[in-house]
Amino acid sequence: MNALALVMLPLLAGALVCLARWFVSPYPIYMQIRKELDTLTDAKKKERAKAVEGCFERSAALLKQHGSVLLAFHALSRAEGHRLEANEEVVEVCDLMYEAGYDHPFEGISPGYVPEKDWLSFLRHVKHAPNINPEKGKDYIDAADRWRQDHGYPVPPEDAGYVALVERTLLR
């Protein structure tokens, strides 16, 4: 009986340790993976915030350098706004430009011609489409009207902003 107890006791103790380790060990592994994932997510957020800030800084510098000759949309295009990764980033850059005292890049064409949800797609379209120069002139305004037609958006009820934008562009 003593021999049986001497054999069974260590065997049961080992089994209990294995069971306890089996139930407890995934948690530290999960926490380790979660910590690494949070670190990567934070790094990605910082990278995206830096991209937004860089685009804004370049846009503002262009507007400051060229004064009234350059429209805010032209500056955003020259500052490579089409390279941002998400539409929310474009919205953030536009808001920063407007808060800094510059005209809003999509003033006159949004929301009626290019809704906010399409800003990044529109920037990419005008940047890469043939026969459209988004960095000067009124090509982007004509492209906004074509965008509205191509995507089936209704004609905006009030075209005053659009007309004023065309007049400002032609006068520059």
C-alpha cells in the first residue's frame, strides 16, 4: 500500500500541475499577443497622424507661398492628398486647412457634387485621370460635375457655391 501511495501521489501531483498549467497558460500568451498588437496599432495610428499632419503642412506652405493664386483644392492635390489611406484622413486635412484660415478645399463642390464620403476617391480620380490637371485651373470643377453625373447624384438645389467657385477660379 505504501508503494502504491508512493507511486500514485507524485503521479497525481504531476497531473494536477499539468491541468492547472493547461488552464492558466493561454492567458499570459493572450496578454503577450494583445500587448504586441496594441503596440503595432499605436504605431500605425502615429504613422497615419504624421501623414495627415504632413499633408496639412505641405498644403499650408503651398497656400502661403502662392497666396491668392492657388486654390485650396490645388494645394491639397499638390500636397499629395490622394496618397492618404482613408477618407477620414482627407476630411481631417481639409478641416485643419479650414481651421487655419484657408478656404475649404471642397468648398463649392461638396456636398452637392462630391459627397464627403467620396473625397479620397475623387482626389485619386482627378490626380490620375487623363485630361484633368487638379493642380491648376478649373479642371477639377468640371470633374466634380462629371463625378456627380457618373455616380447618379441629384443636381444640388442651390448652385450658388458652385458658380462662385467657378468665377473665383476663372478670375485667378
